[in-house]
Amino acid sequence: MQHEEKTMAILEVKDLKVSIEGKEILRGVSLILELGKVNALMGPNGSGKSTLANVLMGNPSYKIVSGKILFDGEDITSLPVNERSKKGLFLSFQYPSEISGVTIPNFLRTALNARRPEHDKIPVPQFLKLIHEKREVLKMDNKFIGRYLNQGFSGGEKKRAEILQLLVLDPKLAILDETDSGLDIDALRAVADGVNAFMKPEKCILIITHYKRILELVKPDKLFIMVNGKIVLQGSGELVDQLEEKGYGWIEEGDEGAS
């Protein structure tokens, strides 16, 4: 007797409405992300993609007017950023901040230990082995690791450092906000290799992007298209080819939920 393969939702967003400084940005966003799936979110500039990423991570600058965010079956709508991180959410920022005086290893070991129980901090030798393994995936020079976080980094170096954080922290859900922007071919491939190395059946990825090129290296199972603060279309990754050919003009808000 054959059994159908069951999928498990790791994230459910239910009719989410969000404003900032009194201006409505998200106008009823609903989506489901499943374990073992790579998802992509695309849409025109100003459509609300980065707002959604920030709200999912708990950025207090944004006001949730209504709706819910469920992570692993738990309502996290009101949880602060640090609690969401401990539960397994990760956001790779579009514009990573510079932190002077803090080296990449010190930052990562502090972040990793913050997710672990007080009695189970990672030993230094184990941590150094871990960071060495992940650095090699991204083809990062060992000298690079000793630098202060993002200080004086090129765009490609910042994005590599973000993916190094992803690999070391090993969350359940990775939200990657325009991680591919401004990358040359080699840096893009290194970032894609890191993302693919992270992906496993018990993980989930949401890639927010404007471009098809990263989706040729990290193949999406599902694509969501956001226009004017709403998910107006969702379907398989093959939708990317239609966007590349036609742009966003052919999508109407009435198409919401199509596949």
C-alpha cells in the first residue's frame, strides 16, 4: 500500500495587514511555506516584499494592523526579534550593517550561543572547526574571517558574510532579502552554493529577488508574486520565465491564488 507524501507548513501568514507611520504597506498578505521547499518572492519595486521580510522577523518599526503569523504551528505575531531567532527564523538583510570592533567569529559565536541553552555553549575548538567548514563552502579566504563585521566590505563580501551567518546559525527558515543584488558572477555562484548547502528536507527558504539569475542556481519549488501589498499570483518556479518575458504588467490582482 502506497502512502501519499505529507508536507508540513513551517510558516503560515494569514491576512496580514501592516502599516508604517500610518501608511498601509501590506494589504492582506496570505501565504504558506512548507518544509523542504525553496520559495521565491518577486514583485515590482515598492510592492512590499522587504516589508514582509522585516515583519516576519519582528522588526518593531512596522505596525501589524491585523492578521497572524504562525511559525511551526505557534502564533509568533507578537514575539520580539530575539525570540523568533531562537525559534529558528533567520533574515539576510538587503543592506547589512557594519559593526566596528567586532570580528566575524566573535559575532557568530555570540549569536550562536544566544540560541543555545545556558549550559550548552559551543566550545571554541568546535566553533572554529564549524566556521572553517562553512567558510570553505563559500570560498572565503581565512584572512577575511578576521575582519570586523562588514567594515570596508564590498557588496559581494557582505553577502558572503550573510550566508556564512546562515550556515553557522543553521535556522529552520531562511529569509533572504535580495541577497543576490550587486553580485558579480563568481560571488553569485558562491552565495548560491551556500544557499544550496543549507537546504535540507527539514529546512525552508524564502528568496526575495528582482532577478531570475539566482533562481537559475537555486531552483525554486514555488513562486509568489506580490503587487501593491498583496500576493496576486502563486505557482511553480516556472512562473519566473513568464515574468522574464512579460514583466509584471500582465498580472492582475484578480489573479490571486492562481497556479
